[in-house]
Amino acid sequence: EEYLSAVRGALEGAPTGFEYDETEALHVLRILDYEPAVALRALEWAVGWRVASVSRLAELQRSGSDGGRVAAVNAILWLHRLTVASRGRAHRAGEYEALHAGLLRHGKDLAGVRRTHLPEKTVHEVIDLYYRAPGRYTDCVSVVEEDRLAVVKEDVG
């Protein structure tokens, strides 16, 4: 319980873009042999990297209470687990609808969809959104592609 409170405080107290996830916190603790001090130290490094706090990272490196490098390496575990967990969360309202509109216009050209309908996202995020979208939002792709092929055949023929 104390460990989970510390994890929650670390993630909510810094603008990391990650939300607290109890399952992931316990998963990291299990991987790190149920050593809460090791897990929390690694989380400190992960938060420092995520918010690009050079002074905090320098402070952690100077302290070296757990070897420094070990915590830095374990921080990668935190970053990975929290990234995976954040991808699984529901997307903001309207993102699937924007994806759908973009797919109707651009077909499978996800870079085009990003450019015109989801400019705040990276291409990687649009691809991730596409594969996580319920079928009703992506079924239109085959129809759009078939229509494009029919137009090309008419132009050629």
C-alpha cells in the first residue's frame, strides 16, 4: 500500500503524460523481485527523463545510493510499461470519428489522414489508433480502396 501510494504520488506530481496504473506498478515490482526501494528509485529516474529535468537527473546520479546505473536501466522498464498501458486507454472523444473521416478521404494513406484530420498526432499514433479502432470506424477502408481501383480502371480502360 505504501509502495502504491509513492508510485501514485510520483506520477501525479510531475507532468509525465502517464497516468497512475496499479497493475503496471505491481508488475514492475514483481519484475524487480518485490524490492519497493529499487522500483521507486527506477521510477524517479523514469520521471526525471520523461519531464527532462536535468537538475533532478544530475541529483540522482550524484546520490548513487543504489549504483545509479541500475536504477537508470530499470527506469527503462517503467517507461516501457507505462507507455504500453497508456496506449491501451480510451482515446479522446472524436478521435475515432476523425480517423473515420480521414479514412473515407484518404483510404489507407494514414500519413494523409494524420495531415488532414489528426494533425496533433504522430503517424505512429495514428497507426496505433487505426489498429485499436472498433471495426465500424475502419470498415470503410475496403470500400474506399475498391472505389479508387474502379476509377483507375475506368481511366486506363
